[in-house]
Amino acid sequence: MAQPSFFQKPPPVTLAEIAASVQAQLADPSQGGRQIRGLASLDEAGPMHLTFFDNLKYSDQLALTRAGACFVSERFEKRVPSHVVVLRAAQPFRAFVKVAREWHSDALRPQSWFGMEGIAPSAIIDPSARLEDGVVVDPLAVIGADVEIGAGTVIGAAAVIGPGVKIGRDCNVGAHCAIQAAMIGNNVLIHPGCSIGQDGFGFVFFGPDGHLKVPQTGRVLIQNDVEVGAGTTIDRGSLRDTVIGEGTKIDNQVQIGHNVTIGRHCLLAAQIGLAGSLTIGDNVALGAKVGINNHLKIGDGAQVTAMSAVKDDIPANGRWGGHFAKPTKQWFREIVAVERLVRDADPKGEGQE
């Protein structure tokens, strides 16, 4: 039985056509008529596949690959086996991705899981909700009073859209999402299982009557072209709004606390935890499992290494990491110094298990 594929298969394309589409150069122009039928990684590619190489870490896989053709920079061209046709590209992975985007456009954004057009009979939509033409609502979704949804948006199965929520055009709300107290722009992708607009973690702690809950009366504002990964939670603000800036991409299982402001075109990897009232600038990159304390400011262009714990403000364009996070050069020097102290204290390694 053939391996199943959940996405469309591209038609056969010649290497000459591929090279022209991404401004790559065929090392051997006589191979321009050779056909390619798919994309694959170096270690899984066969004679009809196109692959890429741009990292010496995978040199062994390149040497053994059975691929028909490979995007590669001129620097590494001589490493490619003789049976593999070379497509020279200054940025091999970028060229590969451009081809992949053209061939597999159906994988770029979610669609109705049920091939729906229009509104499923089992969906529940309040009479006061306003849906533009071309909105798709999958089975068992619930849309509350005074909701507004723009044309081309897809609401996934069993998603719940609370009263007054506004969702722009060409968005996708994944299955089992719950959205309330939110204003969402155009071309926003929200993957399955997200909770957006629930109340934040606000309490007056340890009073005589226990923990006193603070009303959370703000909103979540998500600007255009944002992507939110599966299982992510974004709390609404307590007084001011929680804001996600234009073009920001958020990975799976990220927690964004109340009153957080995230700038434009930021990248947040998986399992990040952002405490309340943070301000994150534009073009910030946070590695997986980063935790940031409340009321801090992360400057424009800053980068934080994965699994770091941040308790201080980070200046613009800072490169920080560690527990607790500090400038990476300082962090690396401290690690080396500690390792040296350990070696000096136990030169024969007798303390090792």
C-alpha cells in the first residue's frame, strides 16, 4: 500500500522550470528536461525528488542521498554526489521553500476539515451575529451574540466565539478554540485548541479572606497577519488590553498573560511563559521554554536563548540567555569559569559518578 498523503501532489516539473522559478542555476544545463515529482529530505529522497543542502551537519546524508536534484550553494557544490543534479542557489533552503510553497499551497493555511462551503447545519449562530459572504462555519461551532466575522474566514468544528468578538477577513479559527473579549484583524491563523480572551491570573494574595480576585475587564487585540499555534492561551487585559502586534508568529502551547504587549513581527517558540504586563518590542525572538517575569520591557530586536529565565529588562538588540538571563557573552564566560573551577578542584575527575 502506498504511503498516504494528506496534501495535494504536484504535477511533474522539469528542472529547467524549477530553476527558472527561483532564479537558481543548473550546473549541467543538459539536465534541464529531467522531471521531478516531489520534495524530500536528503535521507529520504529518491531519484524523482528535489532536496536541499546548506548545513555541514548533514554532510553524511548528502554523501548517501539518492535524490534526483539538490539545491546547494556554490561553496558546497563539490560535495554533491555525481548522480545528483546540482541547482546552484545563494540560499538553498529559501529556494527549496519557495518551490514547496508553490507546490503545496494547500498546506500553508488551514481549511475546513469537512470541505464545507457556508454554514454547517449543526452550527449554532446567534441571530444578531453578522457574517460576511464567504464565511465557512464547520459542524458544531457556536457563534454568540453581536459577533462579526469577515469574508473568507473559516470557523473550525466545535469552536466557540463569544459575544461581541470581531474577527476580520481571511482568518482561520481552528477546531475547539474558545475566543471571547477579543478583536482580531485580517489574515490571522489560530490553530486548534487555543483559548483567547479568558480572564488573566489577577488576585490580591493572602488577605484575611483568602485570595481576592481582581476583575479582568480588558480585551485581547490581535493585529493583521498573526499566527497563533495550537494550545496557546492569551489572557485578556485587566484594565488595559493585551496586544499581539502585526505579523507576529506564536508557536504551540505558549502562555501570554494579561496586559502583555507584543510588538510587530516577533517570533515566539513553543512553551514560552509570559507573565502579566510585559512590553515586548518589535522583531523580538524568544526561544522555546523562555520564561519572562512581569512588568519587564524587552527592547526591539532582542533575542533570548531557549530555556532562559528573564527577570530584568533587556535592551534593544540584546542577546541574552541563561538562568537568570544575562548578556550571552557574560553567560558563556561564567559557564567556562565554573567549569574551570570544577576541574581545578577535582583534576582527576574522582568526583564524577
